[in-house]
Amino acid sequence: MARPHHPDLFGPDAPAPPLPNGFGLWRGALDRLDQLALLDDIREILTLAPAYRPTMRNGTAMVNHLTNCGPLGWTSDRQGYRYVDRHPLTDRPWPAIPRRLLAVADTFTRALGVVGYEPDACLVNLYAADGRLSLHQDYDEVDFKWPIVSVSLGASCRFVLGGLSRKDPTMRFDLHSGDVVCLHGESRKRFHGVAKVDAGTNALSHPALDPWVRINLTLRRAR
Ligand code: SIN
Ligand code: FE2
């Protein structure tokens, strides 16, 4: 695993500096072998906890399929957004968070000065070529002192980072396969989303990516 380094503020797709306090971006944090190893883990997770497409409170289906690993998993249905300890379709507990993913979370939260991060939930977001994620806050966790850690695999995407109010201005920059992002401190409750995925940029060939083009893992401390 690559050692944490300062965000690449000067690369072609880099956001204009400065990045907001508490927002960590480590470009190329995971090399190709790390990424393929994580995809092996995701393939196993998908076998035990199949991808599904949740509905929102109003009954409309979400754009992306998802699954989870960890003691808790994030889901949505007519009762709203929440964490549950079982897959809603199989009624089985979610598979464990892969050890190497816990190691990534530990490394990059330490880089932000966080000690003792023990994520209990990991959302696996599966993006098809037309996948996207509307602007939202991660707001269903109990204690916002713990960061969110996100790992991107597969195709690049246009990431949107806003402020603490939905109306605040947003900045846009690309996330690539192997990038790690943390939302922490002043940035923990920033609005964020994915405007679009650039399907043609996926350079990884792995069965876990079929039929998806991009997979994002977000680790959280939910309770
Ligand atoms: C999320 O906010 O849950 C996922 C963000 C991403 O896919 O990069
Ligand atoms: Fe999010």
C-alpha cells in the first residue's frame, strides 16, 4: 500500500487549492495490485451479499445498486435511510469488512490524526456506466467525530464537493481508481456526490467489476 502523501494539488484533474479543512484526498493511494486484491474481496462479498437496488422513502428506486460489509450496512426503503445488521433480501448478516480494507482505513485516518478508528459499516456502491449519486450528506451515523473513508476502484468519476448547506457552492474534480478520500472534522458533514462516471476510463479487468464500471467503498463508524 502506498504511504499517505499530500493531495496532488497540481495534477491535471486536481481541485483548485486549498482543499477544505478535514477533507483528505490521497491520489493513487492504492496501487494496481492493492486494487485487484480489494476487488477479489468485493467479489466474495457480492457472492454472500448480492447487489440490490434500494428504494427511497417515496418509493422510487435509487440509481446505483449497492451492498455492504461489516456488522452494519446502510440501506434505504419506505422507512427511510438507516443502518441494518442484515441484508434486506437474504436476511443474512453482512459479510465481514476485509482486513486489507480495515488496514487502508487505519492508515489514512491516522494520517489525519485520528487514533482508534474502528469502522462498523462499509457501503459498497456499484456504479454502472450511467451511475451517479446526487448531492447528499452522510448523516445517518451516531457520532460525527469519526471520519468517513472512501476508496475508489474502476472508472474515474466527477466528484462534487459542497459545503455544509445544500445551497453552498460546490467544487468538482475527478476521482480515479486507487484514490482514497476522507471526510473528517469540518468536512465530515459536507455535501458531496458523483455527477457522472467516465466508463471508458476503467483500466481494471476483474469479475467483480462486471457489469459495473466503478465501485466505491465507504467505511463508516455508524454506532
Ligand atoms: C458516497 O458518498 O457514498 C460515495 C461517493 C463515491 O462514490 O465516490
Ligand atoms: Fe456519501
